[in-house]
Amino acid sequence: MTSEVGLGSPTDLTEFAQQVSDHLRNFSAAPILFVGSGVTRRYLNLPDWKSLLAELAALTERDYSYYRSTASNNSPQMAQLLIEPLKTKMWQESESALRQKYEDQLIDPSSALKVYVTEILNREEAQTTDDSQLLQEIELLRKAKIDAVITTNYDGFMENLFPDFKVFVGQDELVFSEPAGIGEIYKIHGSLSDPNSIIFTTDDCESFKGRNTYLAAKLLTLFAEHPIIFLGYGFGDPDVLEILSSLANCLRDKNLSRLQDRLLFVNWQPDSTPAMVGTVMAAGTHSIPVHMLTVPNYEDVFSALQSLERKYSAKTLRHLKEHVYSLVLDETKHDRLHVANFDGDGSVDLVLGVGVIAELQKHGYRGLNRIDVCMDLLHDRDFESDFIVKMTLPDLLSRPGNFPAYKHLSLGGYLNADGQIKDPDILSPKLLRWLGDVESKLRPVKSLRKKATKAAQQFGDFNNMARQCTTDDTLAYFGAFSRDEIDIDELEAFLLKIETSKVRANGDLATNFAKAICVYDLLKYGPNTAWAKRLV
């Protein structure tokens, strides 16, 4: 499903804007913006690499010139050199408030550096331009008819302009998800909303390059179906060339013609005369055909985008693509026919299409919540474990509350005999980070730890506690025991016995009951080394 576009009223379009609009009308899908740092420098006056690194260096005991000379003026290498001094600074007493603010984000040596980057850019981002010309451009962009945004920027400028668009943060989140390609923003270099996702150091860049082929494969459909407008990059920008080179490798030379006329590169040159000419970009060993749009400002480009019209908004089209399922004819499934009704904006009553039954299953798994997954631990619902791991668990990370993960990681073949992840590269990095901290999330909360440890000493093991304490006290305190002091079968029987009283009227689960289910999941299916010691 693509978004059909046409040309709206040409009123007030300049000759150049009309030329751009006419060109975009040749495609059945609306454009996608590929946005670089020049956009937010223009409208938010955010610092460039050099200015940002200088401000970070000022937080350390050495001058900016030291890092510049040591790194041979290589910006990612300079960022790499700043990891250790900024990590040291983060753990000074004066930074205690900042540490507390980002407590969950300080998870590896580069986290402190990225927290300081986040603080600087968040502060700067609040200073939107007051220039009337630029404000007019922003309003035109806000009304642009586009399907999606791909950006290497960390800031939230595009999300603010297109609040209805769904955001994918980081290269891996895009690779491990199934984007609709409409009404979405892909922040492939990370986001200030998740400091650890930011691509900033040499190590980050090398890791990103190592997976560029996977990213390009994911973006291939978008590039093949939509015109792509590069905005805020210098001609020959390495970020753009890396993506185009990987994309060309996926297509191979004989298929590069599929990109013909689809790539438009906006080249901002103050005081220039607007013009659109064909040229090529050298990306690795490939020559990529592009249209160069030389402009003195962005007004004509954004006016052309605003002039496009279509029947449905990007939000509605994404809703259709995600939720309307089709006719399915699959001989391996006994030729069953599936028809899905759509209750949307009133414009579509029934949508038919041809696909695989798995697509219907996937939609259901994406819609599961943590209660569904918790209750599956007590009453096996015959869920497909691979779909749970790939669809449900990443989705639950964005919602509040604990949820069990290890049952389906185990049944899906993601764990070895010791309950450890076999291949971390095939799981979402966010899920891996969550799993690394899951034990601390499930232990008794800080305010109850003294009581919990005292109760564990008093009763000795879970069985004695469950027999002699109230249900609520047992749920609150038993997490202080070591795994050897918790009989898994007895825990399961206890949870089944109290289930009815712990499912609330609205269908939600009592907090400590849900947490206890997650402990049961970890002990039964998780790493053998988990929960090894009693809480002290």
C-alpha cells in the first residue's frame, strides 16, 4: 500500500516550486524526507560537531586542542577520547543530581558522554528561531505532504512538526521492527530521548557501518517506491554516501535504474538562483543519479511539498496499512480464506488483499499486552514464541510495568542450556539492556528491602513464608530469597491459588502479583546464575 499523491492548486507557486511539484507528481507515493543536521542548525541553531565537541571538552581538564590534535581532527575519534574523562566527571559529587536524573541510562562507559551530549542539545533545542523568514519555512514544512522522515539528527524537531508520526529510534529498532513506511520517523543515528542510542564515537560509527547493509535492505522498499528528498546535508556528505552505497550494493548496478528520478538533493546556497539539474553522486564504486535542487532558502521546496494533495492523511494511511488484513489464500493452511473488516474513518468498509496467514498472526501478537503474557505463564495459551519475542516483547518495552520474557526466549530457541542468550545480535538491543537489568527490577523495592530481608531470615524459605504470612506480605517479601530457597513448583501453585483475588475488576493485575509471575518466569526459564543470592 502506497499513498497516492497528486498536484493541488498551483496558486502562488513560483516557477521553480511548480517544477519541483510537477516532478513529484510523477510518482504514485508521497515523498520521504532524508533530514540532516543542516536543518536543525538552521531552525534551532544547534551546534555543529566542532562546537559540540568543544563544549564537551570544556567539561574536562584538558583543552579542546588536545583532543583535536590527538585525534588528528577526526570528530568521532575526538568523541571516543572524551569517554573516559567525562565518565570520571559524571561520578564526581557535584554531578549527583545529573546521575540521579539519568540513573537508568548510565549503563556502559560511553553513557556519561552521551548524557552530556543530551543535556547540551536539549538546552539548545529550546531556543527556536524568531526569524520571520525561517518561521514561515517551518510552517510550510509542517504542512508538507510527505509519507515519512529518515534522519541522522538526534533532536526532536521533526517529531514536533509531525506529532502523528510514529518514531523508530536507532538503526537496530528499525531493522528489528516492521515499519509501515507511512506516517513514520526513522532516527537512524539515535535520539535524545534515549542517550545510549546516539551514534557519536568511533566505536558507534564502526558498529553502525557494520550493520549498514541490514539498514539499507530495510530502506530499499522506501527508496524504490517513494521520491527521496535529501535536506540539510552537504553534497557528498559521508552519512548519505554510506547509505546510498549500501543501497546500491543491495540493488546491484543493473537495477540502479529503479532509483532514476527518485533522489532529489537540496543544495542550499545563499543568494543563488533556484534551479533543478540532473547529476550523479559517487557512492563507493557506484554512480548514483540524483536531481540537484540549488536554492537560496527552503521556501520553494516546502511550498512544492505543501501543494501536493492526497485523499488520506499519513496517519490514516499508516493505520490502514497496520490494521487492515486481507484475503489470504494459503494451500499449506487448507486453503482457508480470511477477510478482515476495518472500522476506520468511515471511508473504507472492507479491504481485500493477498498475503500469508502469518501476517494475521503477527498483528495479533503486536497487540498483546503484559497481562496477556503474564497469564500465559500460568495458563499456556499456545502462543507462537518467535512472534512473542520479535513482536510483543519489543512493543512492551515502551509500556509501563514488568513482564515475563524468558519462557518464549527459551521455547523460541534463543537461549542455550544455561539459559543465556545464544546470539545477542539477533535480539533488539533495548530488549538485551532490559534483560540485563531485569533481576534488580524484580527484587523488593528499596522501601521494603529491610522488611523483606528480615522476613527471609525469619522464615528461611518460600514454603514457610507462604504458609505463615499473608498473601500480600508473601508477594512483597519473597523476592529476598535466593533461587535455592524458592521451590518453583510451590511458587506456581501459590500463584494459581491466589490468581482470582489478584486480577482486578478492570482486568489488570495487582503489581506484586505480576512481579511474582515474572520472578517465576526468570527462575524457571532464565539463566542458571540468576537470583543466586539472598538479598542482604
